[in-house]
Amino acid sequence: MDETGPHNERLPDEVRKKVEKKLDARRTEKRSLWHGLGLFGLVGWAVALPTVAMVALGVWLDRTLDDDYSWTLALLLAGVFLGCMNAWYWVSKESKAE
């Protein structure tokens, strides 16, 4: 195997960056239990609020429109999807901050 390839030339820099990142993580203050519970609550509300709002809109549409189509069910699925995308956004934002 060729040990002078482009991957091996970057190896010391990559190792140094990873070591610096780990040392910085050890120096920073640890996250508390309250932080974890807060994030857990944020994710829960991020899913629950769009779901409930979309279901409420669907119930209103079903009562208002005389249609064979179930707006409540369709908007329930849309609300869950939007809520999951919202939760994914907040979790990815928090993991980038760490």
C-alpha cells in the first residue's frame, strides 16, 4: 500500500483537530439533568403542538365542509410529519452546539 497518499498527508491534522475537540469538551461545563429534561420537553412540545393544531383544523374543516374526505386524518398525518421535522431541527441544532 502506498503510505504517501493524500489520505495519510491529512491524517496528522485530523488527529490534532479531534484531540483538540475532545480536550475542549473536557474543559467545558457538563450539561445538567435539567438541561436534558428541558431538551426532552422541547422535543415533545415540538411534536405535540403542530399535531394538535392540525387536528383542530381538520375537525373544523370536517364540520364546515360536507365532504367524503377526512380532513382530520389527513391533517393528523401532516401535523405529525411537521412535528417530527420540527423536533429533528431542534435536536440537530442542539447537537451542533455541543
